[in-house]
Amino acid sequence: MLTLSNLRPASGSVRTNTRKGRGTGSGKGGTSTRGHKGAQSRSGYSAKAGFEGGQMPLQRRVPKFGFKSLNKVTYKVLNLSTLQELSESFPGQELNLDFFRQHGLVSKKDLVKILGNGELTSKLSVQAHAFSATAAAGIEKAGGTSQVFNLHPAAVATENA
């Protein structure tokens, strides 16, 4: 019969703490599993991030180089040759950002720039964040229109600079 006087936790669910530094009979006396001497054997020791025991730390040994601009605008590039292939596969389709996303050419947050590599023969209406001069000329030469989509705020800052 289960009463308050004989309640016990399930066997193996509760472990007793190892009592370190309580004499040699405990098996954990003497140095209390801390080893002999040195900072780590003392009370109050805390390892500093990147500290290598007095050795020159890795972040100071390795040379630093390079620079990453926070204002850099990177575009996902599509060429006129790609647009020509799309126009052949999907005739009469307006090529805009949603179309590029649906067909896996760009992801949701990508900025799209059209470059002039290749030749365009189809009359297309193309919408993107940016166009190179040769791409815009190639689209207009084929009788199409190139419309600049409202730019990302960071891109506006770099174009005005």
C-alpha cells in the first residue's frame, strides 16, 4: 500500500552529487579532481573567451584583411539570352519579378538586373530592378519595353551617389 511514509522516486531517476574535497576516503579528495597547481585549480577561475594559456591567441595570430561594405547592392543577373529562351517557352508572357520567382530564376529577396549578353528577337515587356545600357538597347531594338521596378532603398542610395 502506498502512503506518505513510503513514497520514493523511481529507481535511477535521482542521482546523489559527488562530494568533492571531502577526504581521501571519498575518492575525490586531495585536489578535488582539479589537478595540481595552475589557474584552473584555484577558486574563482573563469576562462576568458579566446584565452589560450598565455600563447598568442588565434584571432591575433591570423592577419586581418578585406572589407565588406554594408551598403553594397548585389543583383541576381539575367541575360538577354535567358529572356529569349523564356519568351520562346512562354510566348506573350510579360516578364516581371513574379514570373522570375515562379520559375525559380530568382528568390523572394533578390534584386534583378538584366544584362545585355545574347540577342533578343521577341518583342517583350520586361520588368526588373535595373538594366544595363546594352540590355535596355537590345530590348528596345526588338520592339519591347524595359520598365524599372521600384528599387530597394539601399539601391536608391548607391545610384544617387
